[in-house]
Amino acid sequence: MHLTTYLNDIVVWAPAKVNLFLEVLGKRPDGYHDIATLMVAIRLYDTVILRKTDDLTLTCSDQSLTVGPDNLVLRAAKLLQERTGCRLGASIRLIKRIPMAAGLAGGSTDAAATLAGLNQLWGLKLSNAELASMAGEIGSDIPFFFHTPAAWCTGRGEIVAPAKLPIPLDFVLLCPSFGISTPAVYKQITLPAQPIMGEAIRAAVSKGDVDSIAKLLHNQLEDAAAIVEPRIGDFAKMLADTKPAGSLMSGSGSTLFALCRSREDATCIAAELAPQMKAHKFRVIITRTE
Ligand code: C5P
């Protein structure tokens, strides 16, 4: 994420992510699943704008998002106040661009941006490691955003080891008009008899070998998501038919992404999808890793 100061405001650019690999290793006693996932941050951003005030308030550009105490942004801010004893307030403005319930961690990145932004606004001087550890208490995907652009994440997803990403990766995102609930997808999961441990794709990413990464893309949640929302299978086929280097669903869906050989390849794939966008109600976004 990127922080800038503008007059009285701290402006945080909060990136989305996609998962190049996600294996489910087993169910845990706490109801979560142990996973192993390779996440990369992409150049698609929400913006979180923070200004010092007496109380804590949140407004959002998207009226469909609730701005009550359940919102991850407010939960992050409250947790930071509790843990540090800080009594300062903030008005928080959230500009949404990342599709919601889309497997792109939009809510998680907003929470991470809030922790980082308030740390600066309130002069708390917490380290990234301290913020990331707090982040893991509110959501499994949030700590990753303190270790962008690429990381190998285990446990619930909250144990983060930064990974090398020597070249930018180009993507086309196909974002359906519907979102998918993450808990609903995990409920449908079939645990793999022999989980893939992901060494091969980690090696391919560290070498920047796009063709090998493409062959090794894997998401154990994709079949489960297709049970919850059968249209996922149709969109996955539509994207594969454009013949990218590889394609996959991100996180628990609903976004599918094409991994492309170059920016030009991405432009061609997006153009091929464009005529079908209106009829099938999806958005197409050309993007690349941060
Ligand atoms: O951690 P987070 O709040 O984002 O998780 C949302 C839900 O997704 C959890 O309540 C759980 O049902 C499911 N989940 C899981 N295993 C994970 C991550 C999420 O079962 N590793």
C-alpha cells in the first residue's frame, strides 16, 4: 500500500490481490481451514482518506456497503484504539473501486490501509510487524498487505512470508456482477487426498517464468465456488477460451483472472471478452502486479 499526505489528510492507496495458488490443507478445530496460498498485489486500488477529528466516523463512495461497526475499516480502527489506548479520532472516507465479495480482498486491504494510515495520523509508531499481527485478528487476508507485492501465506492465511517477484505479471480480470460468500465456499470444500505443497509454483514465480507459473496455477476453492454459484464454471470456460497463458479463480471468487504473456496479450484478451460483457453482466479489468 502507498501512503501520501495531502494538506490535513493521509491518503492510502489500498491494492487488491489475486491468488496464483491456493491449497486447502485441512479443517481446524477453530472452524477455519489451514491453507497455503501465493498472493500477489495488483494495480487496482481502493482509496482510504483519513483526517484527525474527535470521534471515529466512516463514509463510503458505495452506498451498498454498510458503514456500521461491522465494517472491517471501523473494526481495524477500534482495535488500534483499544490496543494502544489512543483516544484520538478520525474521519475516514473510503473510495471503493475493488469489486466486493469478489475474491480480491477489497475489505481486507481497506482494513490494512486503515491500520497503516491511522498509525501515521495518530503518531503511534507501531512497526509493520505489530500492525500485521493486529491485522490477523480481524481477518485472515489482512496481514498480507503489509508484505506486498508477493507473499506465501499459511495458517489461516495470516502467516506471511514475503516472496520474490522479479518481473511484473499481466492479468485480465473477469469480475461477474454477483459476489460469493467466503464461508459458503469453505462449507462446500472437498479436502484433497494429497494436497499440493506449492514448491513448483513458488520456484516459477521467483524466476519470473510466466509459462511455468501458468501451468502451475491452482485453486482448491474453485470447484467449491462452482457449487455455490454454478455460473463460475461458465465464466471460467469463457476466459480459458481466449487462450491466455493460464486462467484461474481468485480466492473464494467470484473474480476469474487470465495470466497473460504481456500487456499486449492482456489487451487482446480483454478486447475478445468485451462483446460478451453486456449480455453476461461482467466487468473486464486489465491490470498487473504492483
Ligand atoms: O478470516 P476471514 O474473516 O476473512 O474469513 C472469513 C470466513 O472464511 C471464515 O469465517 C471461515 O468460514 C472461512 N475461512 C476458512 N479458512 C480460512 C479462511 C477463511 O474456513 N483459512
